[in-house]
Amino acid sequence: MGIERHFWDTLEVVESKSFRLISEENISILYEHGFVDSEKISLEQWKEILHNFPEDEGKYRLTENNLFQLSHYLYQGPIRKPFSPDNLKEGPRDPSWLEKLYLKVLQYETTLSYEEWQDIIRNEIMLRYTHLGDFVLDSNSKEYLKKLIDEKNSRLRRLELWVHEGPPDQEALRKSTFKAVPQKIEDRFETSSPNSKTIESIEKSFHSPIKKEKISDEEALNFLDEIETWGDDEESPFS
């Protein structure tokens, strides 16, 4: 199912009518939940576009034919299953694993900048979830990561959750105010410097089709299709 169909399914059904309705509130909600490509247009521009459609008691009429007009503004990237720390194998990890976690997951699934993540590593994770210098992935650290991701969720993650797990309740919808454009990060590793092939792979990971052939984590970080199957077997990209 394409993003247009998911978008259509969010609209208010009007019995015996060929159109559906979208309220002013839901115009903003769908924007903040990743249905709209926020790198192309702002929230104000999105509102202006919807305000051009016929008004019906404070709401706006949309037909299925209008979906074609709107598709240019909707998010057209892959909508993967939302990342869950529960699917990761437990055990010690070298601290550099935490930088990989940001590059592979958190820069897309959260609003955290690279600098904010480094502060969290220094002031939280390395003080609470380590043993003999290694980061320990266990039930406690997984719970911490889950809470952090939930609190700092990005528009992309909200879209993933909506599509794969269903729309959030009304209270959660109204609290969705975070802005979440994927962060651009500098090549500032303390443990190792990724080569040009790795950087290219990171940039492509959520913005172009992903090849299906198996490649190692050392060769590239273009692994995001595998997130959907973490936990299905004993192997994990983070093992």
C-alpha cells in the first residue's frame, strides 16, 4: 500500500459521498506524523495547499483524484518497521557500537543530533550501563533506549508506527509537536573514520532503493532492510 492510500485512510469518511474530509487539526497532525515530505514543504505551505480545496463546515473536501495532486508533497521514501531495541542480542559491546547505533538508526528514528547523542553517551550511558569499559546491552539498557526513542521520536518513526501498528490515540496525537528532519552529521568519529563507501551508504540508506545482496557491516552501513528481521534468528548486524 502506497503512502497515498495510507493518507486517504486517515481522512474522515462521509456516508454516501465520494469525498472525504480533513480538519484543520488533522492537517497539522498528518504533517507531524511524517505523511508529508517536510524537506520539500513547511507546515504553513502544507496548510495553504489543503486550504485550496472546497470547504465543508470548517473541514476540507478531498476526492481520490486529489491524491494524485497531493502525491508530490507526500513522503515517498521506504516505510520500514519501527526499530525496537528488544530485537537486539544482549551482551557487551565496544563503545564504538553506540556511534554505529546513531548512524544506522537514531539519526532517522529520533530528533537527536550527533552532538546530543555524544552527550548522552558520556553523561548517561557510560555511567550507568557499562562493565569493564564496555557498553552492556541488557534489559535495563534496552528499556533506557526505548524510552529515549519514544521521547525523541522523529516524524519518520511516527509514520512507521502509524503504518505498521495503527494510528495513535487522540491524546498522543495532540502531543506530537517534535520536529524531525534527519540530521546531517559530520565525519567526527573518535574511534575510527569511515571510508567514502561507508559515508555514501549512510546517505543513501533512507533516500534510495536498497540492494538486497548480503554485505558485511564492515563494508557498509546500508543495512536497514535487516532491521525488520532482527530477532528472527541468532544473527544481528550489531552482534
